[in-house]
Amino acid sequence: MKFSKKGFIFSILIILLTAFLMGYRLPFYIYKPGEADALNPIVEVSNGFESEGDMHLVTVRGGQATPIQYAWASFHPHYDIMSMDEVFPEGISQDEYFEAQLQMMENSQEASTVVAYQAAGKDIDIEYKGVYVVSVIEGMPAEGQLKSGDRITKVDDQSIQQSEDLIEYVSSKKAGDTITLTVERGKETLKKQIELAAFEDAGNKVGVGIQLVTDREVEVDPSIEFASGNIGGPSAGLMFSLEIYDQLTEEDLTKGYEIAGTGEISYEGQVGRIGGIDKKVIAADDEGCSIFFAPNENGAENSNYSVAVKTAEEIGTDMKIVPVDTFQDALDYLEKIKPKSE
């Protein structure tokens, strides 16, 4: 078969265009429905009880857009297109961002463990060791003073056990005030004097420009292991706590249903708002789940629950959307429903 010069050039142009459309990275990030993964392979309580149904962790998938992905997302109502600057905070690299997401997942697993073990009346011991720095925001007062991995034990000679202690203390100050942080860095103990500044993007709240995580050592009996891989963020907390409780207790909490949901969990069992609720409803429906727990935010307008209900109506699912403000709300709902009939 013979090829003309014109045909050859045309073929090359087609190949180059295809490569551009499929491979060139635009300065945009696309969020879309992810997966609804059963938690049994991810959470394992030693000698835990088994259930007929499953609890599901629901995810949102994201990635930097190519031209063809951008065009595809433009026609899908539950795909979000955002600029890279909106996704990755200024002064924080993508690697630092993803590391922070993994750290939040680890913190979420710890909080859900505390909530579930306490609810199930199992042995649990918590030792507080202060807070440590996950990341430092470029251009803010902590830059050059603090580093990722620093452990903060005191502020102005007051002991710090949880990140909330430091946040509460700083919130009582004003921009321009100076605080002294006692920091453990490796084998050194350092004193860092840092002037507070206002964050325009956070309603002018004052701070030093760091992301924090409380360093707790939690020991439980029976033991527990997590295998969440590269899944990040805090939004699986509620479902983790339900799965752990289900494995700790003899009664089958699932009653044979496929159960999904989302919501950040606090150490006190409060369920907090998360992002991408519409995408998570779609992912759970695609997996065939019957029940979906959504943060109610105490009935606030445009709550996660209200968006979840709207999404469920738009996609025509029979999945039951259940509002929850606490772990106990979800537990009460599951304990009251009848077992699934065969």
C-alpha cells in the first residue's frame, strides 16, 4: 500500500492532535464520582464479628484535566471543574497537599476508633502528646520558623494537648500579637517567637500559617488494623466508626444491607460537613447501596443532607438518604430498621 506525502502529513497531524487532546495538562482540576468500596477489606478488628451486608467508604475521584477530559466534564452536571489554584492552597506544593490528606485520613481512623470502641464499651487508652505541624503556608509568619514534623508542646508556657487548644488560644489574640511556641524538632527543644497575622481567605482569623494534627497515642483491645492505601481526607470517619462498631459487636448492624455514607467524625462522635456529597451519592448508587448517611449540619440551609437528597432525586435512585448529626444518630437508625428480606 502506498501513502502520499499529503496523507502522511495528515496522519502525523491527527496523531499529534490526539496526543494533545489526551495528554496535555490544562491548569484545571476535575472532580467526579469515585468508588464505594466495602470496608471489610480495609478495616480489621482482631477476631471481629462478620456481617451479611457491608459498610462502604465513598470517594471522589480527581485529577488534572486534559482538553478531552475538560470537554467531557463540561457536559456532566456532577463533574466539577476548578482552577489548580482553588484546589491547592497557595504556598503548599501538591506533594505537601496530598501528604496532608493522608495525615487527615490517619487522624480520621484514630477518631473513628475512639468513637466506636467507647460506644461498644471496649478497652481504650488515650495518651496526648501535643500537636505537630503538617505543613507551613508560604508567605505566612511561620515560614522559616516552623517545619513540617515539628511537635508543638506549649504556647506561652501553657501546655498544649490537642490542636483545638492551640487554635482556641490563638483565636483570643489579634493580628500583630506575638506568641512563643515550644517546639520539639528531632532531639532539640526550641522556643519560637512568632507574630500573628490575619488570614484574608478565612474571614481575617488570626494565626501563624500552619496546618496541625493532634498527636495522640491510642491503645485498644482488641487490636485493629487499617489498609486504606492512598485514600486521603477525613470524610470516611463516620463509616469507619460504624464498621469498627459492627465488627466489635455480635449483632449484625448491617442487617444484610449495603450501607454507604460520608462525614468527618470528631472524637466526641459529631459528624461534620464534607465536600463532593453529590458525587458520593452517585458512587454509592452505582455500587447498589440501599442506605446513605449524610451530614445534616443541624438542619442548616444547603447542608450536605439537602444536597444529597437533591442529587438522589436527580438521578432517580431508590437509595434512602438519612440525615445524621452524630455517630449515635446513625447507630440508632441501623438498630431500628428491620433485617433485609431475601
